[in-house]
Amino acid sequence: MAARTMNSTACLRLPAALMGDLREHLFRPDGDEHGAVIGASVIETGRGIRLLARRLFLAEDGIDYVPGERGHRMLTPCFVLRCVRACAQQGLAYLAVHNHPGSDRVAFSGDDMASHRRGYPALLDILDGSPAGALVFARNAAAGDIWLSPQHQIELDHAVVTGRTPHVLHPAPRKPRAADARYDRQARLFGDRGQQALGAQKIGIVGAGGIGSLVNEYLSRLGIGHLVVIDHDPIEATNISRVVGARASDCKPTWLPAKIARLLGWKPTPKVRIAERVAKEANPDIRFDAIEADIVDPHAADRLVDCDAIFLAADTMRARHVVNSICHRYLIPVWQAGTKVHLNDSTGDIADVFSVVRRLVPGESCLWCSGLIDRTRLAEEAASPQQRAAQTYIDEIPNPSVITLNAVAAAHAVDDYLFTTVGLTSPSARAEWIRHHPLSEYFAQLKTASEPGCPQCGGHLAAGPLEPLPVRERSQ
Ligand SMILES: [Zn+2]
Ligand SMILES: [Zn+2]
């Protein structure tokens, strides 16, 4: 692994189940200190280093975690070696964990820091380029001392537990800035802290068509700091009835033959550029990455791995597969929003109409093991254009689509994201999938689960770059 020199901040993401086990181990009725080790996959991003908690090794009191010669307690050299070797073998960073008493504030003691200086240079040798470090938890706080090399240490900025009700832990409470006057009305609901959290978020939107364009509009007006929007299509005249911000002048006039338009060098506006225009009109300070590409292009998928949330508004099986994989490998929550008009095959009559929102929680709800990624269609979509022509692949009849159906799905998805992010969702709220059937005025709540043994939400959980994404070959 290359030397890490560029990064100055680190954050840690923990799947809720792993954090639940760790919490139970550390915070026992005895009120004492306990120890463990986390093996974390590592990504270096423009936002600093992200550590993804993949393995948890619990240290047994009196055997692996014993009274130390200098400090209060210590992990035994034997336990440390066993864990660091396992981490090195799996390409993971080694993070020693213990707890301190208290709730909202935590820091290492002088003895803790001295033990890092004594121990970590040698551990870095064994880890062969992966970081070594330590984490200390209080009930509602976390701090970290991460060693990238013997010369370069960084502090943990925060830790995120990526469960149904995501939870952020800092070393100490932070005083929020007063919200910008533009956001006064919503900050009265979210609080200055909530508004500041939204401004710090980086959100991916996959698909800038009917639903994606609405999600883009909502997020940019809400004051999200950074959007990454991915779509490879240009706008067409038939999209104007649904794509927010699209103008007639963005599309090829219907009277102009495509051939002549090409000869004149005339090009319709890419959907991502329309999204960018809308977002910047809503918030001139927004950071906006317009990615004119398919999500199955590796360079496009790579742009999402350091997001805080992703909205999936592109309805291909490959898009579902890639985004579902990013959710579980990189511990990023996803909201999939879609609409469907089912027609009766023989009569052509309308059989059902619905808008649906599915929240994917890393390690907990998954499109793969819920049977929502059709393997046959996935293979058909992966075929090259030539192969598809040979298979006489026909599925090109456009589906019915209506802006109001899209709006129900988009608004519900953004609502759900919003209230969990600003911390207003009740801890007892269940992240079930919601389907609205307007013809029968019926809301269905769909149970979500993850199947034991599923590679996507199980084996690959928090694997980060150690498990490649199901994207196109990089050479293409
Ligand atoms: Zn300590
Ligand atoms: Zn699964």
C-alpha cells in the first residue's frame, strides 16, 4: 500500500450490529474499563481517511485485557499480536479499543498516549502500510489516535454508527454555528445543529431523470453542501413534463431531424447539467459534481464511496446492483425511489400504479437478498450492444411516467433521509419500505430483512476497496 501522507482527518463508520456488540462489551453494569480491537478497511478520499469497521475482536477480561505495569489496563502482547496479524492478513487497519467513564466527552490519558508511542511503530511494520491506532469510547463520545506512519498521526474527527437511526459520536460536544438566514424557516425545525449537519453532507444521486431531478431540487434547496449527480443521458423533449429545470431550449426541436441536428453540431443538454443549473440557482455556494457517465462505469461509481448517503433513481438492475454493493461495502445508507405502472399483458389495461421508497441500511436491508435484483435482467443488461442485438433484446417500449407519482417517491425518500440525518426520527421508527398505490389510496409497509449468508450485505459488509464493485471492466 502506498505511503499515506496527504490526509489530515479521519472518520470511522461502524455497522450497527458491530457497534451493538462492542457497546455491550464495553459498557457493562460493573462500570469498569474493557478492551477490544477493531479491524477496519481503509479508503483515502478527498474528505480525509475513512475507516470502515469490518472485524471485532473482543478481549476477555483477565486473559486478554489485564492490569498494566504503567497504565490502568492493557491488552496483552499475545492478544495484540493475534489481532494485528489477522488485520495484516486481511488488509485491515488495526484499532485498539477501550472505554472511559462518562458520557458526552472522552479523551486519551497521558498513559494511553505513551503506550501508543511505545507500541505503534512496531505494529505499523507488521501491518505493511495499513494504519494502526486506538479508539476510546464513552457512552456518547469517541476519540481516536490514528498512526499512518511513525511520523504522521491524525485524530479521529468523528465516528458514525450506520444503523436505522444513524448516530454520530464526537470526542466532545460541538457548538453549532447559527444557521444562515436563508434557512431560517427550516432551521426552526432542524435546529442550527441539524442545518449545519446538512451543510456538511455529501450526497450522491444516481439518475437525473424524473425522480432524480426532484431529489436534486429538494436537496439543493435544503442546503446540502455537496452533491454528486451521475447520469449519462441527454435531455429529450419527452422528458420535459417530468425533469425539474428542463427547458424547451435544452432539447432538440421535434421538427429538426436528428441527422441535420448532428450535422449542425447541435447537442441537447445533458441531464446532469440541468441538475447542476437547478442546484446552483437554489444555492450558489453548493459544491456540485456533474458526472456524465453510467453508474456501471468504474470512475463514476468511485465518486460515491465517500458519500454520506445515496439516492438511487435509475431503474436498471445494474444500477441497483452497483449501488446496493456500495451501500454494504462502504457503509453508506441508500434511498431507492421508484414508480411503476403495471399494464395487463393481454388487454393493455392498467393493473396497478405505485410509488415506492426502499431505504437500504448497511448490513440490514439489501436489494440482492430481497430478490429485487433480477439475475436474468442483470445478465441481459451486462451484455454488449452486439450481444444484445444477437439476442434480439427488446424491452424498449417506454414505460408510462408521471411527475406527481415521481414526486411522492422523491419527497418521501428525501423526508426519510432528512429526519434521520438531523436526528429527529424516533429511535423506535422502523425503516420499512413504503409503497403508495394511488388508485386504491393505499399505503403498504413492506418488511425488510437481510438473509443470513448473503454475500452483499453479509460477507462484503465494510469490505470497502477490498471487494471490487460489480462495475464494468476498468479498461473499457
Ligand atoms: Zn484510557
Ligand atoms: Zn443481502
